[in-house]
Amino acid sequence: MSTLRRSRQKFYNVFSYCYDFFITLHSGHYRNETRNFLVDSAQPVRTKQVRVLDVCCGTGSVALAFADKYVDALTVGCDFSTGMLHKAALKDTAHKILLVHGDAACLPFGEDCFDIVCCSHALYELKGQARTAALQEMKRVVTPRGQVLVMEHEVPQNYLVKIMFYIRMLMMGPTDAREFLEQGLTPFRNIFNDVTLSHSPSGKSKLVICRKS
Ligand SMILES: C[S@@+](CC[C@H](N)C(=O)[O-])C[C@H]1O[C@@H](n2cnc3c(N)ncnc32)[C@H](O)[C@@H]1O
């Protein structure tokens, strides 16, 4: 395991202690808005026993929202931070989801086994090659008629929030930040056959919906 990856895991393990609090401060009620928008945008082909995978699930809020909407679903959250997974497991409704320790760039699942694969506000925290590998892995594990939904922050309008946004971008490194800001859908179109873009009602997050066929 690379030193960079280990130090990022450590960072997320520490961050897990205050992650939900930080997100509530940062996003307020928009967190629910973007999460609901993501969950409602999913259109699984199956109506029963939908299989959902949340990649980089963090403290599990998106996976839990899917489990609430699809009561008989198999909902799996996967993350490489044991701290984040531990926080997810402590939540009241955690029994509704399965939590799996794994790397987005090498998912511990077989091919074509999830109807919906999502990744919320995490893809652009992966470095260049790992990001491409994660997209390829999401494509591998989703069923041929399934959807991969990737949600990311849009560039904020508010001055102060914009400063925080650019700090996050700088943490990603200048090349990755430029790619995020300039390349738009290109990294997705390089991997998936069908890619569409939409925005949450407030415009704060963008949602890229990908299909492999
Ligand atoms: C900003 S948080 C987003 C969490 C969650 N998706 C949400 O919307 O609240 C980023 C998450 O990605 C996870 N992560 C980062 N790199 C990863 C990797 N290579 N494999 C798996 N998880 C990773 C971190 O541990 C962290 O939980």
C-alpha cells in the first residue's frame, strides 16, 4: 500500500470523528436536498430487491437513504476508512445496510452485480489514476442496464464557500483541480457509453449519470 494512500486513510479516520458535524455546518439543509436528489434520480430496472452500492460511503448517509427508499434492497456501503465505516455502523438504522471495507480503485465485488452504483462527493478526492480506476471499477460492478451516479460539488457562488471550495481543490493538487474544473464530462465519457449531466435544485451539486450500454 502506498504511503500516500495510507496517509489519506489516516486523514479520513481522524476526519470521521467530526465528519457529520462538519457536513451539517458546511451544507446545512442542502445536504438532504442533494442526497434526496441523488436517490430520486436513480432509476433501477428491477422494482424488487434492488442491489445498490455506495462507493466511498463515508458515514453511510447516502446508503441509508437508499435503504429507506427501497425497503427490500440489498444496500452496500464501501469505504477504505475504518473510522468512517465505524461511524456508519453506529447509526440507528445501520442494520439496513451492509458495510464493506474496500478501495474504490479495486472494489471487492464481482462483475455486473449492482443495479445502482453511486459515489457522492468523493470521486474528486481520489487522485488522477485512482479516479480513473474507480470509474472503471464502478463500470465493472454495475449491471449492463444499471446506472452509475456520481455526485460532486458545483463551483459555489457564495464568496466564503467559494474560498473553502478552492482550498479543497488545492488539497487535490493543481492538476486534478484543473481537470475537475475544466474537463467536465470528459473523464466519464472516456469510460462510459452514455453520460448525462443534471444539477440538484439549488444548483449546489452536479450529478453525472452513466450507463455502460
Ligand atoms: C468527502 S467523504 C464523502 C462521504 C460520503 N460519500 C458522503 O457523501 O457523505 C469521502 C469519502 O471517500 C472515502 N475514500 C477516499 N478515497 C477512497 C478510496 N480510494 N477507496 C475507498 N474510499 C475512499 C473516504 O474515506 C471518505 O469516507
